[in-house]
Amino acid sequence: MDNISILGIIIALGAILAGQILEGGHLSSLLQPTAFLIVVGGTTGAVLLQSPPRVFLDGVRMVKWVFAPPRRDLEQVVSLVVGWSMVARRDGLLVLERHINTLAEPFMRRGLQMLVDGAEPDFLREALEIETDAWAARMRQSARIWESAGGYSPTIGILGAVLGLIHVMENLSDPTKLGAGIAVAFVATIYGVGLANLVLLPVSKKLMAHISSQAARREMYIDGLLGIANGDNPRIIESRMRGRIH
């Protein structure tokens, strides 16, 4: 669980709500279902319009990384690869075949399978780096739906404000309807700007950071497999892999 993400949300929302109360306002004045519908519905529709279905669905699934990041067990990967290198130096690469099915990640299984099959180091690096680059590009494209939503949200909020003001202008002769229209107008702007800067854009940046971290983890794993393929000393492999940990 990423506690700092939860803390960030609590601090951001808490500060805004506390400021509203300190200014003498009421929390109920910020609860406008109409404004919420305009901003959230409009933003969601705009993102759906720009995104292929697979990209949109992948981006939605990725949001769980904000609170439950993908594992970054770098020390475990180093220990695993160094152990393989010791076994390979002693008993040969074919002995590593029994370890393939013990790996949960398809990427790691494919890499070890290629190593056991005797792939040339250059081919091994090229194949795994192409797969890593393609994976990272696909994941970044999906994560960008949140960045796009953060761009659309303030504009949709302004649109909601304009709609609220139109409603006000249409009912100038009926003072009882002016308050609701003005409230929707201003609260829609708050929703649009607040949603973008407190949720959507930070989520996008967080996901991008996790994607970069996972790509670096894969690069470290590739480095270790190449060391085994080249017959490097396990201590050298370990040192090189640890150099990528930061």
C-alpha cells in the first residue's frame, strides 16, 4: 500500500475544506450534483472520444498502482539472477530450465527460456529490450488518459460555469432561482480545476513514475541475463545489477 498517496489526498482535500470552513463557508455549498455531473461526465466523454477502447480500459485498470504499486523487488531479482549465474557456471545453462516455470512474470520466463535455449547475447538483449520498449510505450499511452482528463477537466468546469450563468440570465425575473444557478456556475469551476490539479494530473505523474521504475527493473534483469550468457563472474554480475538500483 502506498501510504504517501493516501496522505497526499487527505492533505489536499483537507486543506481546501478547512479553508472553506475558516472563511465561514459551509461544506454543503460545495456539494452540487449538477456541477459534478457536468464536469465528470463531460471529462469522461472527452477522454473516451480520444482514446481507443483498449488504451482507455488499460488506463483505468492502472489507477490501482497509485495506492498499490507494482512490486519493485530489485534485491530479490539480483539474488535470483546471481544464484542462476552460480548454478550456470557450475552445471551449465541447461540446468536453469527447471527454474523457468517457477517465475510468475511472463517477461522473466521468456528471458530465462531464451538464455537456456542458447540465444546469442546480442540477440537476447535486442529481443528483450524491444519487448521492454514496446511494453513501456503501451503503458505510457494508457497512463496519459489521466493527463488528458486533467487537461479537459478545467475547460469542462468553465463550460459548466457558463451553463449556470445562462440559467441565471434566463431567470432574472425569478430571484428564487438565481442562487442555484450561480452556485452551479462557481462550483463547476471548482470541480473542474480541483479535479485536474488534485487528482487527475497527479495520478498521471504517479503512473508514469511507476512505469519508468518497472522499465528500469526489466533493464536490470536483462543486464543480469547477459552477464550469465557471457559467462561473467557472479560477483561482477551482482555489482553491475546493483549499480542500477536507486
